Amino acid sequence: MRNRAPFIAALAFAAFSSASLACDRPPKPALPDPATAVTPQMIKAKNDVKSFLAAAEVYLKCNITTKQHNTMVDEMHTIADDFNKVVRAYKARMSG
């Protein structure tokens, strides 16, 4: 019978590592300037915002303080609002 201790230790380390990474505060995505943005930049920004919000949801499930939780929720709202403003300005510019 093989010794499974190294395998179990590696598995536990991997689980702990990925859990701790999930509990890192996600960085804010960069938003393009709607006055000069082109479609690929807007698509990238949309995907970056979606990824940020998904990572923020994971972060909120971590063992964080109430203040950290509330700050993250506020930041999520701000990023979503800012992105929506960029989209509206971009669409207005593109419609002429």
C-alpha cells in the first residue's frame, strides 16, 4: 500500500491556496474613455466588469469584516454605475 500522505498534503495545500486567492480583494477594472473608445475596448470593459463583479461576489463570501463587506458592495455599485455611464456616452457618440 502506498503512502498517501504527500498526496493529501499537496491536495490540502492546493485547496487552501485557491481559497486564499478567492479571498483577495479583486482589483477595479479600467474603464475606457467613451469619447474615444472603440467597440473592442467596450467589449473588453464589459467582460472585465463582469469578471470583477463575479470575483467580488466570491470575496463577499470570505471571512471579512462588516466594513470590508460594505466597502466592497459600495465599490461594486460604483463600478457598475460608472460602466453604465460609459456605455450610455459611447452609444450616444456612436449614434451621432
